[in-house]
Amino acid sequence: MATPPTRPALRARYERRRQEVVDAAAKVFALRGYHATSIEDLIEATGLTRGGLYHYMPGKRDLLLAVVDELMDPLLRRAEEILALPQAPEAHLRELTQAWLEHVASHRWHMIVFSQERRTLEQEPGWSDVRDARAHFEQLLADVLERGRRDGSFSMRDPQLGLLMLLGSVNYTPQWYDPSGRLGPEEIATRYCDMLLDGIRSAR
Amino acid sequence: MATPPTRPALRARYERRRQEVVDAAAKVFALRGYHATSIEDLIEATGLTRGGLYHYMPGKRDLLLAVVDELMDPLLRRAEEILALPQAPEAHLRELTQAWLEHVASHRWHMIVFSQERRTLEQEPGWSDVRDARAHFEQLLADVLERGRRDGSFSMRDPQLGLLMLLGSVNYTPQWYDPSGRLGPEEIATRYCDMLLDGIRSAR
DNA sequence: AAACTTATACTGAACGGACGGTATATGTGT
DNA sequence: ACACATATACCGTCCGTTCAGTATAAGTTT
């Protein structure tokens, strides 16, 4: 019943398998949707049996929280690393977007689950952390845009809408991104930033 | 059991109430998610009783299909109206985006349901129509961008990614759009196009 | 216009099945 | 021997659906 082993020797294997279960669940949740996924589906995806599965999770809901929990943390830490270095807003924006898209690409299923279930999970215990982390990251982006506006390098009519456009573009990416496709995350990031900064109109 | 009346006198009222049921369902599906929505929730949302609800729908699944079905048709017709008039690619792009965002704003719940359930509904009977209509609309947008590239008015590094950025921005809009908010659909459309065309970088 | 017949709108209880979760048994490695 | 991993069978509950029945409005006959 989801009891982590006390023996240090077995701890590592347990955590590794648990992570495999979470990742497998992320993919199934993303493809079928959380509520439409039955325990039977999770069994099929993990290769375990009913009892074995419950050895690694307290319940289906906790598995969902595990999928979205700690999803934003690595990205937030990376973002703060980037912002710690003093740079022009444009450079900050480009590096943030690149780190963000690399994260999206490597956690594609988790991101889709987040988008799909964010509404059904509002006001759920443990959910507020995820939402706060998300809001925090968006605030960091907003700050960069605002800083660019203040120092004169950006001049959007509506700062808020600029952020929303960027959020929309990146958050939509998991829907079509193909790891074996033509474009990698860093190329996508570069071109998003190119378009957001200079637009697609030909220079006249 | 969801049998439309044959008598012409009652047909109108039936269709009106059925539409109310579908719209109410759209909102509940959007907020809670389709699978997480119980018949009890639908009863509460519609004001009907269990049996009464089944008078207007053959089943829960059909109700979901009704929500997304015929969602794209009005937009597609409007798009073809716009494209029938000979105009410059930029004008076409701006008008398409505006019509699109007006549609998104007035069918916000339906759109959220579509985004949330598109994966769970793949390879479902009746679903291919919706997907085809969606693909058709995206193709119309892609054609406009391509026409702009050919005649020299647009010059994006990657035509496909320009489309995906626009799709992301607009498809993300229902997630934050507030009908009583500061910005209406036409203003949002204008500023999206401003940013996509000219970027947010200050003129130097 | 009154009486009658049928189509339609709605009710509420009950059913059948699926689903998440648990208890218990049996290996398996330390 | 003990902790841990996995297997199997089972339970209670919830949920989508059905159905027999009632009330009312629409159409028809007299």
C-alpha cells in the first residue's frame, strides 16, 4: 500500500520504479484523459498488476498530483538562474523561452495533463502549489516584458496581451510537438522569439 | 427517449430547449471536464430531472458530440465569405482573426470542451467531421500566410511555425477571456495581428 | 364548443455493470 | 527470519441508462 522501503539499499530501486509508474501514467492520462483512464489502463501501461500498482501509489488521484507536482520546480529554478545574470530584456526573454520549451518538450505528456485537468483540479489539496508555481513563472515573464518596455527595447500596445500571446504559443506547443520532427525545442524557441520581437511583415 | 416531436407546432419549442440543454452541458463539461461530469451535475445545470434530461438526449456521449458538432460550421462559412472578397493577405488575415476571435468569445465553453476532449474523442463516430472542419479552417489560414509570403508582404523564417503561433495564441484565449473584461474580441484580434505582423520590438 | 384521442413533456424508482480500492496470499531477495 | 514485491479475488459504491407511469397540451370528432 504505497509504503516506501526503509532499507536504504532498496530505496533507490523503489523510487526509480515509482518514477516509471508516474511517467507511464502521465502518458496515459494525457492520451485518454484522467477520468477516462481506468486502473485497468494503468495496469496495461505499467505492466504491473492491480496489487503491484497500489504498491507504488496510494490512489489514482495521488498519481495525478504526482504527475503535475514538481513539474514547475525545475523550470522555476532554471528561470531564476537565467534571471540572476544581468542581461538585456531581449536576451533574458530568449533564454527563458528556450529553457521553457526544452522543459515542455521533455515533459510533453505531463504538460498536456496539466492543461487538460487544470480546471477539474482547482481547489484540490496540493493543487495550490502547482498553480502558484505556474503563476510565479508567468510573473517572471511579465517582469521581463515590463522591464523591456521601461527601458525602451519593447513597445507593445498592451503588455498583458503580449504575455498572453507568448503563453498561448508555448502552451499550445505540446499539442503538435513531435520529438522526431523537423524542429527541436531550441529552434522553436528562437523562431517564436523572432516572430514575437520583429513580426512576420517584410521590411519595407 | 430523445424523440423529436413530429408535430410542427411543438418542434420549435423542443429544439429551443434542446439547445439550452446543450449549452448548459457545454459550460459544465468545460468547468468540470466531460468524464468528471455526472448526470446529476447535468440535472442541476439544466433544472430538469433524470428522465426529463433523457427526453432531450440519447445519452451523455451524444450530448458531448452535440457540443462540438456544428461548432466550426458557422466560422467556416464566415471565413469563406471573407476570403471571397479579393484583398491583400494582411487584410484577409486581420478579418479572419477577428471573425475567429468573435466566434471563440461567443462559444467559449464549447471551445474549452473541444480542447479538453479532442484526444479522448479521436476515432469516435461523428468526430471526423469536427476534425476535418478544424483542419479546413487551419488550411485557410495557412493559405493566407503562404499567399503573403509569395507576394512579399510576409517574410517569416518558417511559415508553418507562424501559423502554429497564431493557432496557439487564439486557442489559448478561451482560458483567460472574460466577457466582462477590459478587452473585447475585436480588440484582442487587432492586437494579436499587430504583434504577429510587426512584433513588439521598438522601432529603431 | 365539448368530449375524446393521441402525441409530447416530464417524473422517479430501479437495474446492471464498471470502477476504485482493499485484503490476503505467495513469491523473492537480503 | 524478515522486508519487500507482486498476484488474485473480492467488496461496496457510484453512475449511466431504462422504463413504467402521470400530467398536459395538441389535434380530431361530434
